Amino acid sequence: MRISAICCLAAAALLGCYTDRLTTSYDDVFEISSEDEESAVIDESGRTAEDEARIRKRLMELEMEEEPAYHMNAGDQIEIRVYDHPDLGMKTRIGPDGMVGIAFMGQVKLSGQTIAQGAESIREGLAPYVKNPVVSITIIDVQSETATIAGACARPGVYGVSNATRLADFYAMAGSSAERLFNGVEVDVADLEHSIFVRNGELLPVDFIKAISKGDALHNIRVRKGDYVFIAQRMEASVIICGEVAHPHKRLFEAGMGLIETLTTAGWMKDTHWSHVIIIRDGLSHPKLYKVDVDGILAGKCRNVPLKAGDIIYVPKDDLAEYNVFVNKLMPSAQIFNLIAGRANTFGMDRNNKD
């Protein structure tokens, strides 16, 4: 009884400010001005222009960072050359102890040294036996420059990287997205939107979708030794259609799926539907809600709205009470209070927060 009372109070607080709005007095909860006149959706991201500028600055800093000096390590294959003394040259692999056997010198530790430092160590060791030795070291195969990729990729593990290895390349090394059976169909399970890139304990502001799917060079950063990439797993590769439709159901998400064709699979909207459709995205703990002008799409005034895995398409009745019942059942009372007290911007009043 107490919980029901809390839900009613929460819903009243959420909607009470909009009682001057015709029959659908909750309009302002979703209303956000859009700069894109062709868009059918009123969007918000919670990210300010200052946030975007800070992210861009950090990504540019990462791109401009110099490649750290390479230090040889166990497992690396190298070629040692001594000018005018081909008999002293060799191709060898640095042993697990970091040592290499060299004529006149015995075992020499190269692990942990740069190429220049290693060449100088050999030159000094050969000086008593060879007049003015000139030594060079070439790296043939690098085994010590590795980074880790884990999570929902086909082949998680540790892979060798070089200065030319970027995030999209690294993802491809791991076989891209893992797959699983969903209703008898193989589907990708990688959730690029929530994947993370960690370097030296810092969570880098990389957008995996822009880097991998859209080829954005700024986000497609170089992968360095010791980096950790985690590919998040899409918890449910599906879309839910409910409310005033002929056949409410959950269906398999497919890349490129749009709102109009998805409503069609549900037998279309009933005559009692509200003038707009609500899309609930990003789960119910931190939901983003979008009000979509379906009539505008059908009239050719707006673009169709692309969907994401996990979206909930809700077609309300043209009745505020029915909407209140849906919200109360869908979201626990604590979450409603959280939305009212601490996440007002989730419902979007600031046009600068548009993705």
C-alpha cells in the first residue's frame, strides 16, 4: 500500500507541472527543440558542448603523443650486424631470461634496453676484440608489444601491436563481435556503445561506434603496449513493441531496423493510439525517452527513426491515466524519484544536450 502511494505521488510530481497541456499533459517531459528540422525524434544525450570540446581535446592529445621509445624484451626476434664483420652478425630471439649469446662476449642482457642502448652495449663488449666496431640492431618480430582485448569479441586475448595498430584493427584481430543463437538465428552480441578503452588506469573517451562502424579517425586511436580494451556484451539483442498496437511482442533486433517497419511487424497502431510514439532507450536505470512524430514520417516530412538493440517502443493511448499506469509498472518508485530529484535533464529541457 505504501509503495503504491509512493508511485502515485511520484507520478503526480513528475506530471503535475504540465496540467495545462490538453489531454496529453506530459508533453513537456519529452519536448526538446531540435536543430534538425527533418528529424522525427526529439533527442537528448546529457552531454554538453563543453563535454564534447573536452573529449575532442583529449583525443587530439592522444593522436599527437609521440611513440614511446621501444624497449626490447624476451621473445623479440632481432638481427645484430657488425659492420665489416659478417661473421659476428646473427638473427636470434631474445631468451626468456632477456639474454642473447654473442661471440667474444658470451651472454648479453638486451631485455629492457632500447635499440640504441643495446647496440652500444654490444659495441663496448666487442671493442677489446674488434677495432672500432659499428653495431646495429634491427627488430624482426616483436613479441613484447602486446595489448589485451576481452569481452564480447570472437577471440579475446593478448595480441601484438605496433605503431600502425589502431582500435578498428585491434578489434578485427580479435575476430570482431562474438555471436550467439537468438530464436534460432546467429546474432552479434558486441555492444560497441558501452565498450571501454583503458590506458595506464585512464578511461579514454573513445566512441567505439564512431571508430569502428563509422571510421572516425579521431576516435580510431592507436593501440599501445599494455592497453586494455573491453567489448561490452549486448544483454538482449531484441526490441520490445507494446501499448496500443495490434500484436505487442518482443522481436529480434536487426542492424538497420527502423521504427516504421517495426510497428508494421506489430500489426500497426490501434485507432486509440496517442499522436506520438515513445521510445525508451538505454535501460530503465538511466532511461532516455524520445517522442517520435510518426505522422510526420508517414507524410514524408521527417526521416524514419533508426532503432537500437534493447529499445522499448511504447504506443500510449490518448489518455493520461493509461500512461501513468504504464510508468508506475515499468519503473520502480525509487527510480521515479531519482528521475524527478536528480535526473531532470534525462528528460531533456536543454537543447545544447542534443547528441
